[in-house]
Amino acid sequence: MKRILIFIIFVITNSCSTNPYKTSNKTYKKQAKVYAKLLAEYPLKDSVTNSDYFVGTTNFNLRKPNFVILHHTAQNSCEQTLATFTTVKSQVSAHYLVCKDGTVHHLLNDYLRAWQAGLSKWGNATDINSLSIGIEIDNNGFEPFTEPQINSLLQLLDRLKKAYNIPTANFIGHADIAPGRKVDPNRYFPWQKLAENGFGFWYDTSGVAVPTNFDAMQALRVVGYDITKPEAAIQSFKLHFVQADSTKTINDEDRRILFELEKKYQ
Ligand SMILES: [Zn+2]
């Protein structure tokens, strides 16, 4: 019995010491404590109001994420991406990482701000990191996504949508919010399947007649795209909604698609 116990203790301590993320886990814990302390500040002190006049309201909760931003990692394995996200030098992170075998790594509390969106814009929203959950999907950028990966992703999205009441329209890609700067997730990403499951919208252009005065670029803007650089916006739109077409021009079918999407995203 004693021998078995010693063996178990050996296994536990040994597995701990071989955890390659031991140091970064410690950093996470320390950093989370700093923010917990900030939230617990009492009474509140700032440069404008006098803390003598502090009155704590009884009615509040935590701010919630309202968007989900999907990415491909553009790396060669989940291990490589985990290393990137646990290295201070990289200055990038995400809340979740979905591996090819369907494993989902949770890297950051959903209420905290990951560094995933960068310089981006969707509608009038600019600080997307403050508004969103970032999900990275293990993919080198040029290959299809695996079935276990998409199944795990759909389960994760379902939980997030319910937990934070995220609107159907607010499941978007990194390329959508950063036209000309980002091209992820790549054109193999099954946006239509996601829309069929309630994450983002899709379209049906059969029998659709577009009015002659319809402005396709304005429709792109209504959907959410930053149209400052029109060609870049069109490219991001096609990557998401017309994946077989890599041109940067709007044709008649695109006009029909945008006419339909504008009604759903407005
Ligand atoms: Zn990205």
C-alpha cells in the first residue's frame, strides 16, 4: 500500500515538473490576481471624484463579450501556437485554441481581454478585443479544417452564444474586421455550415431581383465592413461569403448576395 502511495506521489510530482506551461500558468495566476484586486477596490478612488463621496451601488455584474472572432493560426501545430501564446515576446493571445483532433484549449477567462483582433473595425466598433472572444483554429492557412475541429468549434460556439447572449450576426472572421491586413480564416472555412447552426448569416439569391439604384458598397458597410479601402473590403467579403471567387470586383451575383445580406445584418 505504502509503495503504491509513493508511486502515485512520484507520478503526480513528475507530471507537474514536466508540464511545459508551468511557468506561464504561474504568470497567468499572478496576472489574474492583479485584475481581481482591481475589481475589488473599495472605496473607489480616481482623480476626478473624492472617495469620501463614494457610494457603492447594489446593482451590477461583469461586462460580457458580444462578438466572437474566428482565426486560423497560420502555424504548423497546436504545440507551436501554445508556445506562441505563452511567450511574452509574441504579445498575442486568444481565449481558445481548437486543435486538428478536436481538442479545445481554454487559455483565458472569457471576461478578460485577449490580444487577438489588433487594429480592426466592424460597423462603428473599433476596440474589438474589448468586445470579443477570440478563437484560434489550428491551420497553416492553406488547408481545409478537420471534421473534429469543426464539431468541437460548433459545440464551443453554442456554449458561448448561450452564456453571453451573443447575437447571430456577431460571429465573424479576423479578415472581416481587418480588410487588407488579415486573411483568416482561409477560404476553406465552412461559414455556410456555421450560419446553418446559428452563427452568422447566409443568403439565398434564387429569384432575387436587385433594384437598379442598389449601392453594393453601402450594403457592404451596412453588413459591417470597413469600406475605406474598397478592394480590400470586397476581398474580405468574398473570403467569407463567395469563397470560390478571389477577384476584388463586385459582379451581378455579388450584388444579389449583398442585397440579401444587407437585410439580415442591418
Ligand atoms: Zn487572426
